[in-house]
Amino acid sequence: METPLHVLIVEDDENDARLMLQVLREGGYAPSSLRVETAQALAVALETELWDIVLCDYTLPQYSGADALALVRARKPDLPVIFVTGTVGEEIVVHLIKAGACDYVLKDHLARLPIAVEQALREAAERRVHEETQRVLHNTARQLGGIMEAVMDAIFEIDTAGTILLANEAAHRLFGWPPGTLLNQPFSVIVPPEHREQYVAGLQQFLETGESAVIGRVTEVTGLRRDGTRVCCEISASSLTHNSGEQRLVGILRDITGRKRMEDDLKESNDMLAAVIDSAPVAIVSLDNGYHVTRWNHAAERMFGWTKDEVLGHPYRLVPEDRREEFRDITERMFRNEIVTGFETQCLHKDGHLWDVNLSVAPQRNAQGNISGLTGIILDVTEQHAMEQHAHRMEHLALLGQLLGGIAHEIKNPLFILTGSLQLLNERLTTKEYDKLQGDLDRMEKASKRMTQTIQQFLALARPVPPAQVPCAVQVILQQTLDFLGHELLTKQIRVEANLKPDLPSIKGDPRLLQEIFLNLIMNAVQAMSAVHGRGTLTLSATRVTDAESAVFPSPHVVAFEEEGHGNTEKGRRGKTEGTASPPSEGEGKGGGDWIEVRIQDDGPGIPPEHRTKLFEPFFTTKPAEQGTGLGLWTVRTIVMAMKGTVEVETEVGKGSTFIVSLPIEPRSDGGVDPGG
């Protein structure tokens, strides 16, 4: 069944507006609409018709989408606005959301429009309910405060020490004290001397057991006025728990001559409570001890289909046959003075279908303190459950797709090398350059092994295998990686400047995983430069550094990931970040000792600030879907962490990026450091 939707479209392109309406129809809506282009037409439309939602383009001929949003917010602050526009910057999107827009949908992704509309309508409805609830609560509090000061009864609140914390105007009048002077006095000042011992005993009983002779019942007492005269009162009291957890006693004392006034005030309070309950947005149902309905508010009528006249005084009919044992268990708990909150079950609608509900139930007590029934607050969570199940299914499918995309991404690079090598092989067979065939075959073999290793790596997600720990010469593995990518670098017109010192000490690690690190970082650099320039310069270095050396060189902007940091930080590797002096805290980053530092630098576009803190998150990528899924840097980070190293990036927009991998040098058995690889 299609959902009616009255749409106001602020758009200068009639075709775009028509396309929006078509997408809404396909999404299950039956839209009626009006398209406007000018601010004047928008203002007239807002004043002359009631709209469900506004769909607005950001770029308009005579004024901006931001101006249109401001106009809607000024005229109809509760009307949801969704921007349907072309590509806009992140700052503009943030500004629009802060200004009151519900969402934005790109014109080339209109399939998301029905979902965005559904969410905006739902949130608008929730806001209206919330505002109405807040209004009712505010009015109730104001009315209760007014009632407290207006009633003729004396109202006291005392703490466990017997100190008066609250006394209304009637209390001061009843006992002859000037306004406000009873506060912070001991309650015993209004108790005759001959009754004070009994009062102290009753207060002590309340402290020890939470019970008192005056709680939950009406008791006749004699009070002491300030002038020494006595006044006969009825006192009723209850206990409450303050936010601090301290128990309090609230007492109402009434001159018996004002009984009629008390009955009138009580009726007024009950009527007000009934009005609040009837206007509540959730179903509120009360039963007596025989499970007959004694309260059934308007929300219960809407939720379950039965009117108040159909259910009041009749047995409770909402429990399905297979849930009756469950209901009996809840009621037994009520009679044991328990309160049930957030219990999820199912209830029957009048037409026989089942609702998923969230149930909170508390016992009701009569004037004698005995349980006389129960009251339940019932929330319909059927739609919420359906949405949660749908979200879980979508999340599972999305993760599955990302994983498959990741496998394709990781295999693509060696597959390119295989393809390129096959082309070279064909050329050399044609030109009879047989002496170079072996090198081509070697590259093809390495690329095949690379694909096999990649597949094994993804299989290891289910069955992790500890990496090998053998002495490794970083400069050798880095050179092998360059040789491996030689054809790719040549075809992409990437010039390589390498400073790989031959006498570097070895590190302890897995040669296969080290090559995984360098392959990912070099290919990322190549792709970044190719996308911007169609060529570029790749600068690589492998040097030995100490912690003392690494503490003195500032860097323009560093994003670091270190094992003990447990996440991405924007902490300066050299003790500084852009605009902030912030040295690493104690115990963070590299420990004492020497390191092999590998720098892989490109002259590409650099990394925008908004992407820097997400670089090493799994599946984060700025590339198109066909070029990768964001697993490369996540893989680099995971491997480096396993080797007790760090991976960082220095980047500046427009000037390129430098990824820095620091790995600990393998110590010799005599406590020194291996002098060479």
C-alpha cells in the first residue's frame, strides 16, 4: 500500500524534480507535489498549504539552498528538509545539518531518497511526540507546584535526621510560623512534648525498616502551634528516594475541619493524573487483583483496537494463549513487591494479530499499603524489531561484499604484473630476445606466488597463522619489491629515487609480510601520483635511527599509529603536530633502542585533514570501489604492530605524503645489535 506524501520541491530543473517523484513512487510513496524556484514562491507555498516534507536543491539561480532552509525554519520550524543536490563540500553539508536540515542526498544516488524521507518523517514525528511529552511534563510540574502552594493542607518533606527540608505556605499558616521559617527546623518543633518520644521512635523505625506508622495510611495526630496551642490534624505520609539515594519522608497534615476541601483537592489531583495518563503517547493499562481492567488510556485504544468502554471492568484480553504462563509469572512477581521494567513480549490486537511490545509493570497499593493491582506501560516495538533485523541483514551483506572486494583488490596488483610480463614475453619471443626470458618468467612466478599468498592471507582471517620470525634485511626486501614492480612503475612513468644503505642491521620478522607492507605503500603512492599527474617521483630510503635522533626533527603534519596507542592519533612522531606541541606520553610509541626506518615518499596530492585520522581503519578508502576497499593500510598497520613497530605518515595537501615504517633492530645474543643484514 502506497503512503501519501505531500512534497514541496525547491528545484529549478523540472526534470530533476520529476525524477525525485519517480524515485519516491518506486519507494512506496504516493507523492503529491508543488515545485517552486524563487524565495517568494517558497514563502507563499509554506503559508498556503500543509506539507509533509521539503526537498531542496542547494544550487539555485536566484538564491542559495541555505537561504531556502532558513526561510523554511523561520516559517515552519517542524517541517523536515532534505537537500537533494549535486556534489557539495563536507563543510557545506555540516553547515546545512547544523542549520536544521535532516539529511542530504546526492542526485546521482537518488535510490537513497525514500530511505532518507522515511527517516526524516519518523524523526519529525518523534520530535513532535517528545515536545508534547515535555510540554505535558512541564505543565504537570508547574501545576503540581501551584497545587502544593495552593492547597490548604500542610505539606512537609523531612530527611532521615528529622530536619524539615520543605514546608509549604499552608504548613506555616497551620502552625503559626512566618513564611519560610520552618525550613531547616527539626520536625519536633510542631510535635507536642508528650508525643515527641513516640515521634522519635517512629522515625527510628523508618530508618531501620523503611516503614512507619504514618506511611501509606491516614493517622490522626495532635500538632503544636508556635504560640503553644494544639491543633488536631490528619497526617498521611510516604517515603521517597532522593537523587542522592537518601530516603525522605513526605507528609501531608490537614486540619480535620477542612476535610471537604481535602476531598475536592484530591479529586482535582486525580483528574489531573487521569488527564496526564490519557494524553501520554504510550499505552498505560491498570488491572485489579482479579485481572480486570481499571485503566485504559487513549494510546492503549490506538495500539490494541479496543475502546475504553469495551475493556473497563472486563478481564484482561491482551495475553496470547502461549504467553499466559509468562503473564502469571509477572503478576506473581508484582505481588512479591517487584517491579518489572523493559520486559519484551507479545500482546494481542483486537483483530487477532500479535504486537511486539516492551512492558514495564509496577504494583499498585491502596491506602492501607496493600497491593491492589498493577499498572503497566506498554511500548509498541514491532517496527523497531523489524528495522533492527533489516539493519543486521544489510550489515552482514555489506561486510561480505567488502571482503570479496578486498580479495579482488589484493589480487589485482600481481595480476597486472602477470599480464604485463606476458606482454613482454610475447614481444621478446617475437624479437628473439631469449636471454631476457628468464627474468620475465621469474617475475611471473613471483606474481603468481603473490596471489597465492594473498588468498592465504584472507583465509587466515578464519584460521590465523603466526608470522615467521627470522632475521630480515629490510634494504634487500625493499629492492626486491622495486624489482617486482618494475614493469608497473615503468608503464605508469614513475621515476624512482632510492637510498637503501647496504650495511643496515637485520630485523626480526617475516620476509613475506615485509614485502606485503612495501607493496601496499608503494602501490598506494603510485596510484596517488598517477591519478593527479599521470607520472611522478617515488623516493625511498632505508636508514638506521636511534630514539635520540628521532626526537629532534619536527614534521609538518603527522598521523601516527603505534601499538600502545591502541588507535589512530594525530600525535607528532617527532614530538610535534601541526600547530600543537605535543610530545608522546610516557610509555607510548617506540621504546629504547635502534630502529630501521623506511620512508616511502610521493609527490602526489597529499591527504586531506578530514581523512588523516581514518587512514588505518579497515575498509576506509578514498578510491573508487573498483580500485580498492581500504584493506591495504589496515593490513600494513596490522603487520607492523605484530612486529612491534610503528607506521606513520607525514603529509601536506598539494605536496605529497611520506609513509614512515619503523621496525626494531634484532638484538644480538650478547646484548648488542647485529651490525649488518
